[in-house]
Amino acid sequence: MLYVINFKTYLEATGDGATRLANAIKKVSEETNSEIIACPQFTDIPKVSKMVPTFSQHIDPILPGPSTGHILAEAVKEAGAVGTLLNHSEKRISLEEIDFLIKRCREIGLKTMVCCSNVEECEKISKLKPDYIAIEPPDLIGTGRSISKERPGLITDVRRTVDIPLLCGAGISSREDVEKAKELGAVGVLISSEVVESKDPYKTLKEMVI
Ligand code: G3P
């Protein structure tokens, strides 16, 4: 299984916190021989990416040039990211923007993992050929109630119609949730609050990795 740890903007995963979390991820990844991707804030990409494979949480649909305050694909790549999340439910963009960004990322060699809230969105976005699709029902995010237990049908429905590697996220908080996601056909899981807010992220993550 592939594990994606979204640092979001939690204070525990900001600055020195990002370094601590990346250390925990690195240790779990080495000890379990698993592929674990970190998604820190932009400002923490340079140091986190020296420790573990790193995706940015977003990039803006722009070309190099006069776009003050935006985040350029080339910038996150040069900072050390090997890919990016796009269209997370906390940072939505339009279908046209997703299309533009998938093409840009392909051109410059960044992987794309596009988040979707429902089956229809997954089907539309899969036609744009991102590297990964991730289904996350927004109402379960941060609740500790997992997609794999509460909405298993969402995962199987997407698997039936979409041929892009599928991850799932929202409320993933136990090893059992991860096992269930795998059983339903997901190649990986996105996890945030359970690990990021844990008193011991190393222990929590290690217990979840299958
Ligand atoms: O990107 C992953 C995320 O949205 C899931 O959040 O806190 O439910 O694990 P959480």
C-alpha cells in the first residue's frame, strides 16, 4: 500500500513540527519497507523532501511570469517535491484548471494525485489522466469515521469505472481501516489528523501500516 500523510496546516506539522513528523515517517517507512509520501506546507518542502518523498498540497494554474503570491509548479519541483496533490476538498479548483495542471506537471516531471469527492467527479477527472485519483468524502474528513468502513461502496464504484490507480482518504484511523481500503481495491490511503495530531505520530503510523 501507498501511504500519503497530509500535513495540512496543523501547527504540529509546521516548521520544526514538520521536521519531527517527517522523521517519524522516515523511520516507519524504513522499518516497514513501505512507500510513504509526505505533503507538508510549501515552506517546509525543502527540508522534508530531503528526508522522505514529498508532494506539495497544491499548485496554482499559472505559467512562469507575473503572478504574485501564486505557487508555480517549477518552484515546488525545485524545492524538492516529486509530485503534488490537486483539488483537495480544502483547496478546490475547476476541471479546466485540473486539466491545465496535469499537463503542466507532466511536462516538467511532477506526479499528480487529484482528489475527488464523489464517483462522478472521479470519472470526469480520470479522463484527464492524472497519475493517481484519490476519493475523499468531505463530510468524513477529520471525523475518525473512515471512508472504508462508512462508504465502502464509493471505493468499489470508482474501481469499477476508473482505470487510474485509486487511493482513498477521510477518517482513516486504524490498521483495520487500511486493510479494508486495500480489500476494496485502493492502492493507497491518505491520512491526516490521526497521525498529525497524535502525541506519538511514529507509533500511531507504525500501527496503521500493513
Ligand atoms: O488528505 C487527507 C485528508 O483530507 C484526510 O483527513 O484528518 O480525515 O485523515 P483526515
